[in-house]
Amino acid sequence: MTAIRAGLDVGGTKIEALALTADGRIAARTRIPTGWGDDGVVAAVHDAIAALAAEGGFPVSDVASIGIGIPGLVDAERGRVLHAVNLGVAELDLAAAVRARLAVPVAVENDVKAAAVGAGSLRGDAHSMAYLNLGTGVAAGIVIDGRLWRGARGTAGEVGHLSVDPEGRVCGCGQRGCIETFCGGGAVSKAWGRGGALPILDIFDRAEQGDPLAIELRAGVAYGAASAVRALVLGADVETVVLGGGVTALGDRLLDDLRRRLRAEAASSAFIGSLRLEDRVELLPPGSPAAALGAALVGASQPTPPSRPASASVPVASNTPEGALHG
Amino acid sequence: MTAIRAGLDVGGTKIEALALTADGRIAARTRIPTGWGDDGVVAAVHDAIAALAAEGGFPVSDVASIGIGIPGLVDAERGRVLHAVNLGVAELDLAAAVRARLAVPVAVENDVKAAAVGAGSLRGDAHSMAYLNLGTGVAAGIVIDGRLWRGARGTAGEVGHLSVDPEGRVCGCGQRGCIETFCGGGAVSKAWGRGGALPILDIFDRAEQGDPLAIELRAGVAYGAASAVRALVLGADVETVVLGGGVTALGDRLLDDLRRRLRAEAASSAFIGSLRLEDRVELLPPGSPAAALGAALVGASQPTPPSRPASASVPVASNTPEGALHG
């Protein structure tokens, strides 16, 4: 019998699920549609576990732990989810609800923080890094000395809502000129206003054709991402910033823009130049199951009740055995 | 014989020195003019130790350790100072030079980081805090779980050089709109351009009299300080931000402006509002010897050579016995 550590990345449209063996090999991956509302999300989590077992050819009883990454405010200690608006969840005791049908340890973590844990494991170096998610919104998770760092109140890495332009566009959060207004997929698509299946790709293409709005928005993406990198390095001083999320589907076009922007800033400031920021950014490899893997690792390391809740942290596997991504 | 832990805050014009007893009582405090250049700084450190001994009525041989807080880039592990431009020091093995005449452990730390350690000790709570120094320049030191946090390359807390306005004034560092251009004493005085002994006080007074430039600069101070607080809370998620440095000589006038600005931002953004930033800022009490005390504590806890230099940290006394400030 294998002890399977299941990891789920619950998104607004789909759940990515992954089964990790005790020796760190990925035994199965699958993807199912997500649910809506409290009951829908809980049912979808159970469906995902069943689908994962079917995919991996193991009984559900082999699942020894479940980790769930989910958007929204998460009380990791209590396994509670708050304000997961994309899922129709206002307040849900997710861990307890899942445990009611499956008697295994269940951990819940914010999806970006889970992805940070997974990205650290995938890199094989989680000494000092941030995972910066450029998705619909923008947020980062920070991993220091192999541990997820939640900060005093769980907002560590929420750089998306740092304002970097007092005259900038109004953000969904109510402030003006937040980093997210520059490089969040949702805000950029809204500013573009022309619809399309992949507005961010469209913007990059049209910018190359000389469209003035596209050029402005594309430059803004690099400015916003560079601002986030600066905030993470000058605030938390992480060694490396790994970028992921939907916007990074642009791949090297995005990374090249970002590095060009960082080099331009370095050229105008010896201090910024000394930080060598352009060498400290990298992209999460496309298709990396960072969030589901991180969730599995978080689930596998159920913390003993910490004496000081606010600083509770989760150990990160510093290495995933080779082949883990191809299991 | 008492084991005295000497702490020195070496500034551009003066050295503040402090003698801490083994039980954490401040046995003496003194202040002497600072020196210029490598030899001048080393000589002034020795003069400060001698003055401290005279003030406290103990022989110099009672000094069991020396901690030195100094502006500039500090390689704390090697006790080296780089680019302390205000002191005419380009590169100095300060710890070794002091030890050449006094055979005791000598630690060197960046002055703002030393002040963070001291501020944490003075508060009696160094669980999760930043010390934000609004001096000629702007920088912060971060203390987490009782330990000074240097980050991967020693830039943790350097929020003064985060740009928060792409159209802002050019900073000494070469960027535009850095936080320091808004609330650093040097940049604000330069923008004011009217000289005077205490330009920042003058600006606040003139603003009350309706001077348009003074009103703009005063609002900028609050904006810059609020931006720094946001960066520290959203990046590192410290529980508390303690403000100190020359600009905070304005006392409640500054703190009231800052809190008003933070409340206005909270009113326009539920997310920012949920952080309750206005309750998480406080001023270092006037006259608090945070930097010299922090230096003494850093000196008293000479680290054993860390296995991973970049994450070396210094334990912070979580409590200074009552009366420590009045010894």
C-alpha cells in the first residue's frame, strides 16, 4: 500500500489534482471542472480525489493526506476559506467539510502560497524566493529557508496592491495605480476593452503592430512586474523571484520585456543596478503543477498546533526527485 | 567586575554611546563628535569607549563586547563597512581595526538595522516589526521572531528606494519618485530649497500658514511614509511599524498626518482598510537610544559563524528590564 499525498489546486473554472508518492514522485495528475458555492466546492474536491485515484489506479483509501490550494483569504490553521468570490464561497470550513467524508488530514492554503511552496520544490532551491503570480490578480508567496512565510497577519507577499502610481487607474481594491492595475490579467484586459479569448496575447501582438493603447498597456505590464520584483527584493530581499500565472503564458516575450525594463532601471540607478534584478527573475516552466504540488506538500506536512499561530510555517521539500514532473 | 556591553551609534556628526550591564541595565550614556575617514572613525570609536567608561565610572577593561551601528553598506559577518559616504569611508575593516587596540569581540551593523534591534528591545515585543527610519534618507530594519532579518543580500527593508510615482522627483539613487524623495529629510529639504536650521519643521509650519509648496511637501511626507508602511506590511507583513529618525522629531504632527493619510486610503479600499494600518504605526519615543542599544545587543551576541552567511541573524533581547532607559 502506498501512502498517497493528494494535492488540489482549486481554481475558478477547474481543479488541478496531483498524487504524490511518499518518495516524492508524481503518480498521477488530472483536471476536473470546479464547483460553485460551499457544497459545490466540497463535492468537487471529493470528485477530484476520486478522479485522481482512477487516473493513478489506486484506491481512494490509499490517500494519506490532502492539501488544497484555493484562492481567497485562508485561515490555514483552521482550514477555513474566506472571500473566495470566484467560487461563490463567503466563509467555509473546507478542511472539516472534506474530513467529514474522508478521515485523513486535510490542509487548506491560499493558492498562491501553495504555488510558492511547489515552485520552491520544483526549483530544488527554496532558500530565499518569492513566487509572483501574474494571474487575473497579482500576489506573491514568499519562501524563506525552506519555509512558507505567512507574515504576522497572512498578507506577506500581497504586493499586487502596492500603489506605484498616484495618477494610475483605479484598482478593484479601491486604490489608484496598484501594481495589479498594470500587470494583472483582469485589469489589463479591462483597460484593453476589446474582448477576445486571450486579451493579453492580443495586446502584445497589437503592440508589435504599433497600436498605441497596446504599446502603453504592454509597457505597463513590464512596469508593474518590475515594480513587484523591486518590492519583493527591497522589502523582503528574496534572492529569486519566480513568475507564474496566466499572464506568463506569454513566456519569453514577457520575460524579455521585464528584463529590459529592469536593465533600464538599473542603468539609471547605480543602487538598483547593484541588485542585479534582471538576473534574479525567472519563469515557472510552462505546465508546471506548482500549486497542486505545493498543496500536496502542505497537506503532507500537517503542522502540529503552533504555539504562536501567526508565525506558523510549513516545511518545503527542498528537492523533488528527478522525474517527479513526468510520473 | 561587571561585563559591560558597549553600543555605539556612529553618525555623520556624533557618536552616541551606551553601556549595557549583563542584566540589561543602561549604566551610562554619552555623546562625542564623530571622526572623518578611516583613521578618524576608528579613533573616535576608541574615544567613545573611553568617554563611556569615564561617564560610567568603570575601567575600559570592563568592556566585554562592542557593537557598532554605522551608516552605509555593512558586511556584518566580516565587520566591514562599505560606502559610508557621510563619514568619508569607502571600505574599512572596522571590527578588525577596533580589535587591534581592544581585545574584545566587536560587531558592526548597519545603523538602521541596529536601531531596529534596539527598537524591538525597547518595545519589549520584537515578534514581528519593522523600524522605519525617516532620516536624511529612508530605510527600514525588520525584526521577525526576535531576530534581525537581513534577507538574501542584505537589502531587506530598503523601502526608501521603491518608486511610488513614475512622474516624481529624481532621487539621489537615480530613480524617479522613490519613497525617499517624498519623506527623506534630505530630499524634502532640497525640494523646499529655503535652507533654515530645521527645514522639515519650517515646512510643517508654513503649510499651516497656507504656503502651497509647503502644503504639497507636507502631504508628500505623509504619502511617502504611508507608502513605506504599506510596502513593509504588504511585502514582509510585519505586525508593527515603528518610525524614528530626524523627521520624526515632528512627533505627533507627523504621526497624525500619517494616520490621516492611512485612514483616507483605508476609506477608499476595503482591502487596505482590513489591514488597519493606522493602528499598526507608532513613533519611537523621543530620545530613545535605539541604535546604540541595538548595537550593544548585536555586540553582546556575537554569532558563531553561520553555515549559510546570507541568513545570519542576531537574537534580539525580547525585553529590556524596566528602568533600562533611565540607568
